[in-house]
Amino acid sequence: MKAIVATDQAAEAAGITLAERPAPTPAINDVGVDVHASGFVPAEWEWPSTWVDRSGHDRAPAIIGHEFAGVVSSLGYGTTGFSLGQRVFGITDRHRDGTLAEHTAVEARNLAPLPGNVDFTVGASLPISGLTAWQGLFQHGRLQAGQSVLAHGAAGAVGSIVTLARPRVRCLRHRYRAGGGPRRGGTLVSVVGPAESRPVDDLAIDFVVESVPSQLVEIVDRVRDGRLRAHIGTVTTLDNGVPALNPTERRKGKTVIRVRP
Ligand SMILES: NC(=O)c1ccc[n+]([C@@H]2O[C@H](COP(=O)([O-])OP(=O)(O)OC[C@H]3O[C@@H](n4cnc5c(N)ncnc54)[C@H](OP(=O)(O)O)[C@@H]3O)[C@@H](O)[C@H]2O)c1
């Protein structure tokens, strides 16, 4: 099958290439999926999991992309909860081959059903960005009605979904300024690693997004009824994906690779 792989850690984005790779076989409790569309986080080559598996073994060339929407094409031994032909979306394990490929294998516990009226491109744009925003706001930020949110990098894929907080809270969008943290008593939630300065008496949290299918259902419900709009930028094919994933110009919205028309 065709896939986009990362080959050389030092080369970062310049080292990704379109390659021919064996299609994955779903393992116990896995779901095999025909990928229709795949999203992508622009820093995947910086993740240790792109280069080594959970046992520390070299993974290169690793198929990148870990959020997707597609159709169930096979079930692993003992897998329950999904059926052949079902539309699904979700996040795959970062330590396994990913979703910028014609097929992927994903643990059933990481999948959610994709409603029939939500396009695969939209579905693929939501899992990592949507769950990161959701977990940052509600799980780690413990956001409550009446509070305000200041989102740095709000034009990006994660930042644009911070509008999830509406209408319960006021959203302020902002680029980062040195010292631009919370006022006394606020909570600083970082998705880019530990904050360099942690104001005294403030709570500072950094976290890595987890796959929580029940939250995906909440997020896609908001897209269906118009409370949330997916912020999609470039959409292109797997064949033309490599330059789109390593653009020379500023990204506007989530880059989505449409694997099947
Ligand atoms: N912790 C996690 O689990 C997790 C999950 C997903 C993503 N992330 C990380 O979150 C970050 C954003 O991801 P994304 O998918 O939203 O990327 P993205 O779509 O490329 O958006 C990046 C945004 O950051 C802004 N930006 C760039 N440099 C900045 C700076 N110095 N100060 C403030 N804003 C700046 C950009 O603004 P301009 O458009 O003006 O350049 C853009 O709006 C990445 O670092 C990614 O690795 C972490």
C-alpha cells in the first residue's frame, strides 16, 4: 500500500517520503480500517514514539499521521464493538504505524463512530486537535462558566477549537507574548511542553493528549449541530501529500490528506 513515512530523524520534515509499505494486519482487539482521510500534527518527527516502539526498538521508516477517518475493513481476533463497513474516526497508537496510508490498524478502544453526515475530511481533522483542546479546557484546565480563556496560537489547528468553550466562557485569542501567562489564581495549560516560567501561586499543567472516544462523540456532535466548525486548510491527496506536510508557507488551518476520493 502507499504510505507517507519518516525515514531520518535528523532530517525532520525534509526526511518524509511517499513509499510502498505492507498493509497492516489487525492484531487482537484491533480494527483494520480503509483510511479515507488523515490529519497530521506538524511536530510528529519530534516525538520519540515516531522513532522507537514501546520496547525501544527502531521504528524507521515509520508511517506518520495518527488521526483519521475511514471505514472498517477487517476485525482482529476477539474484536467487538465495530462492524465491517462502519464509518469510524479516532487516534492510533503513536508507537505504531499511523494513518497517512491506504490502510491502518487501530485498537478498538481508540475508535468512535463517525456519523453519516460528517465528511471524512472533517472527521480526520478533529481527533488530535479536538481532543487536545477539549482535554486542555475541561479536563486539565477545569474550565467553568464565567471564566475567561486566553488561547495562544489560536489560529492553529488546536487553538481554533478552543471555541469549544463557548458559550459558557469568554474566549480571547492571542499570539504568545513573553510573560503572557494567567493572572494570579489562573491555570496555565501548555500543549507544547513544560512552561518556561511558572507564576507563583498559579497552577501550570502540561499534558499529552489521550484517546477518549466518548469525548470524540461530544466533539463531533458539536460539529453536526453547528456549535463547532472544523478549521481545515490544505486538503490534498496521498500522492501530493509530502509537500503539503512540509509547506514553505504559513499553514492556515489543519492540513488533511484525502486518501480516498
Ligand atoms: N500535547 C499534545 O498532546 C499536543 C497535541 C496536539 C498538538 N500539540 C502541539 O501543539 C502545537 C500546535 O499544534 P497545531 O496542530 O495547532 O499546529 P498548527 O496548526 O501549525 O498551529 C500552530 C499555531 O501556533 C502559532 N504559533 C507559532 N509560533 C508561535 C509562537 N511563538 N507563539 C504563539 N503562537 C505561535 C501559529 O501562529 P501563526 O499562524 O501566526 O504562525 C499557529 O496559529 C504544536 O506545537 C503541537 O506539537 C500538542
